[in-house]
Amino acid sequence: MNHLNKLTYISNAGVMLEINEKKILIDSFCNPRMPIYKRIPDEVKQQIMLGISPFNDIDMLLFTHHHTDHFDAESVESFMERNEKAFALATPQSMMMLNSVFFDSKESRLIKVEPKKYQTEDIHLNGIDIQAISMLHMGKEYEEVENFAYLINVGGKKILHVGDAKPAQENYMDLNLIREDIDLLIAPFPYISIAAGRQMIEKYIRPKNIVAMHLPYKELDSDGWIDAAKKCYEKVRDSFPRTVFLEEIGECITI
């Protein structure tokens, strides 16, 4: 039976990937301190915790970094306690935020990786191949934040989620991502709205498709980020990978 490969939007930068019967949550459990960014709705969070379809049989949780709009330690602990087959992978800074007793008791399911900056580390688990890539976070004030991008390969489908990686040459120049023939890039909206972001995509990634995330709630978008990103895309869409802007929690796209 052929299964539909799809992405479901969960929260600010959070998505669920369903590929070849594998289910992966990325940055889905969050509790943003800044109210402009989308939090996981209570009903969706409860469905995930209880394993209610389509959130049953989650194979893996991935977290790009420890900022609250991407990672909530309490929710991770609760999920891992309830779902004894799932694995979790996050930066060392994120792992340190988990309760030490929990960490010690579940260590076999909390995967520790520590790639050096701009380097990769490979993980092979339950039919899922992942490259964790250490990248510089956007913003000079966040240079000490560990940010992992994840290149996920399941059954030949390749998805790259970059978290809040800075759209800068040093993050991408040595990775040779073009040869990976990436099916889907998941990136924050500045990768579309600023020239440096588009240049990184065109020069170093060249995915077949893009989803732009990390957009604010529309009613709180006082700076007009949403419209600006969409207008920038309209100007280049004829020569740029197809891009979808994730705005409504629950929306799905086919991968």
C-alpha cells in the first residue's frame, strides 16, 4: 500500500512529518515567551500526548535549539513518559533543561549528539537516517545558542529543517547540500524575505520545495512581516523553488 507522505503544521516552527509510515515531530512542543509566535494549541498537545490519530505512534522528537518558541522541557518529559517507544534528539543545551532524574532513567531514548560548529553527526535509528548539523543561530546576541539543522532521510525522501540557522555562508558552504537533492526545505521566513536568505537557498541548497515558518500571528504582525515575505516571493517565484507559507495550525502539505 502506498502511504501519503505529508507535513502537518503544529506550532511556531513545529511540524509533524509522516513519511513511509514513520512519524517525526520537529520543534512541536513549545511555549513561546513572545506572544507573537504561535504556540501549540491545547487540544493538539493533548492529542499528541495521548497518541490520538493522527498523532499516534510517534517515532521521534527532534528539537533544533532550546529557545521557548522551539522547545518546552516539561512537555518533552511528559510525552516521553507516556510514549515509551519514542526517541528524542536535541542540542546539549536543550538536553540540560530536562529533569536530571528523567534524563538518567530514559537515557537510552534521549540521543546525545555533539557535532562541532558547521560539522555534522549521523544518526541511524528505526529506518530513519538523520544528519544533525551544528549551525550558527540568527542574531549576534544569540551566537552562543546551539542550533541544529536536521537533514532527514526516510525511504529516499529528504527533508531539511534548519531551525533558526543564520542565512550565512559559513553555515552552508562546506555541506554540499545540493548533491543531496533535497525534497523539502523547512526554514524561517527571513530565508524568503531577505536577499541573503534567498541566496543561501539558490547557491547552497536548491531544494525542490520550501515551507516558510516562524511567521507571527497575523493579528499581531505589527511590522508587516507576513506581507513582506509573500511580496518578496512573488517577485522571484518564476525562478525560485515552490514555497508554501505555514500560517494556520493544522494545515497539511504533501511532500
